[in-house]
Amino acid sequence: MAAAAAQINRDVLGLERRIAGQDLKLKGVIRVTTTDALFVGLLAPILAAFRQHNPAIELEVLIGNQLFSLSKREADIAIRPTRRPPKRLLVSV
């Protein structure tokens, strides 16, 4: 009986690990805005590699000089060529 209980315990722990692991999989849509020069000259291969490593994430890349609002969720990430981005757009890690 003890062996059966130990096996059930191992099975439950394994199931919990699998369920927790599923919650950690990245998925969804990320909208990135950037300029055409940055996309062609730098970002295209980086974003392609990101997609290969994260196939469940859909990237929407908005290319142009139009400024999209991050606060209105028009874009999730803005990549612009500047040395002085507005402080409201910086994230500290």
C-alpha cells in the first residue's frame, strides 16, 4: 500500500510540474513599432530569431515614422533611433 501511495504522490507531483510549465509558455501578440532603417539594418534578423525561439508569439511590426501610443496600446514596444528617449518610455530592470 505504501508503494502505491508513493507512486500516486510521484504522479501528482509530475502532473503539477507539467501544468505549471504550460503556464510559463510565452504566447500571444506583440506589436512592435520601429523605423524602416532600423528594421532593415538591425532588427529584421533579431526579430526572426526571436520568432524561431518563441513560435507561439505573433509579432506585428509597424514600420514608419508615425508615433504610436504605448499607453493606448497602439504598440507594445517602440524602437526608435535616439539617445534621449522620453523618460515615460523607459523601463528599469
